[in-house]
Amino acid sequence: MSDTSPSQLYEELQTLRHEVNQLRRYKQAFEAQNQLVQALISVSQTSTGRLMLRSMLLETIKITCTLTDAEDSSLFLLDEYGVVMESILARGAAVREVKENLIGQVLDKGLAGWVVQNKQVGLIVDTRHDDRWLTLPNQPYTVGSALCVPILRGRDLLGILTLTHSEPEKFDLQTSYLMEMCANQMALALHNARQQLLATPVNTPTKPKAEPEGAPETFDLPLTKLGIYIISVEGRFMYVNQRFAEIFEYTLPELLELKSIGALVAKESRLIFTENLQPCCQGTTTQVDFKFTGRGKDGKAINLAIEGSRTKFYGKFAIIGVLAEI
């Protein structure tokens, strides 16, 4: 007969319920990120330029609202100088002058401005008791709670996503954590789309942004040309897209069965690969961005560039990123 008391059994049951709820949340986040990848690839195949960019923003909003049960949302995409280059407002379409004025107010005095300054998630459980929330003139919706998420690539702020609900306490720390995970996937797609748009010739030349020495120059390719991957910190594949498999001439199941991504690295590049990837796996850095020589299934050498960001999936650290032939 068990010596476990009713109170201990109750505590164990509560712990199990908590773990089950966490796993459900992680599953939701993982599925949402897969949806983002597939939706954004689909968008890149059917549109270009500003239309593609706006379509990506709309898809991002649609999927994140579904994940969090948000009623309304807005998304600002910033250029390399921190200026809003495209936006979707919760109130819908607006005259350009009005739109610019609203965005200016939010970035100056609102929650989005706080997020820009602090580069961290802003969670407002109840807007009535948090002075970071700014109620705009003639606002056509009611906000009781809000969640504002910075979309970061390293220290580069790509965008600001704000989710709102009419009821207080609709968002919590768990929702905030899940959106942080999804933000890495958003950054991957939006950076690519922004680079393509900035590369499009315009009448007025803009000052080019200095690239760090040795940085890959191939990630302005369409998403269909990029290999997308997620690996554990031990190097095992958790996800790869079809393009990644095509680059190395493996099937998807074969890649997922590999013990480590290191099996795809040519002998002469193993040292540089380890020196660049290992710090990110260990958590001493959060980004990888370098070139190396890969090895195809048939032993063929492949010149490659890879970048990625450290994030979490199902409660475990992982690296998500893109890879391209150069």
C-alpha cells in the first residue's frame, strides 16, 4: 500500500497538470512557427516587393492573433535606421498623414516606444493601471490588456508587434514567453523581405548600411532559395525545409536522422564551423553568421553561408536560421 498522502497526491496532480499545459503551449508555439514558415514561403512565391512585404506582415498578424486569442493587433516594420517603412494598424486603413501621426504618438509616448527603448517584451495586464498604455484619439476599439513584442535580429530591431484585447488580464507571462519564441521566426522572414525591398532601386538613393566584416551577402535571396533549419544545441535537426535538403542532396528523413549538423561540414571547415557555432549552442552568444564549406551526400564540396539565432522550442534551447549557397 502506498504511503503517499492525499495532499502529496494532490500536489503531484497539480504539477502534472501544469506540465501538460506547458507542453500544450509549446506545441501551439511550434505549430505557429511552422505555419509562419510555410505561409511566408508561399507569399514569397506569389508576390514581390512591397506587396510581398505587406502580405508577410498580414500573415504574421493573422497567425499570432490566432495563437494568443488577441482581438486586434498592429505591426511596424523598421528600416536599418529605425524608421517605420511599413505598418499595419489595428484601426485599419487611414490617410497617410493621420497614420504617420498615430505611429509617431505611439512610438513617442506609448507601449511601443517603451519596447523600442528597452528592446524587451512589454506586457500590460490592465491598461487602466499602467501608464505605458496610450489611448489614441477616436480609437475605434477598447483595450483592456496588451502585449508588445520586439522583433529582433541580434541587436537590430526589425519590427514591433502589438497585440490587444478588450478584457484585462487576457495576456500573461506565458503568452509573453511564447511570443518571444515566435519572434525569432518572424525576424528571419521579415529581415529577408526587408533586404529584398531595400535592394529594389528607388529614385532617391539611401545611405548604405555598413555590413560587419566577413558577413554573408547572400541572404537577400527569395525565401524559396534559402535552406531553413532548426537544430538543438547538441546539433541534431529538429526541422529543415525542402530547400535545405536539396542543397545537400539528402531526403528530409535522412537529415532528421543525422546525429549532428556537423556531418554536413567538409573536413577543412570543421574548425571554423565549431568555433562559430559552439558559443551560440553554449549560450555565450545569441547569433551565428559565417561562411563555410559544406559536404553533400555524394561528398561534393559546397560553398555556404549560414546565420541563425538562439531561441527555445518545447522548453529547450535551439538554433533557428537560414543557409544559402554562395
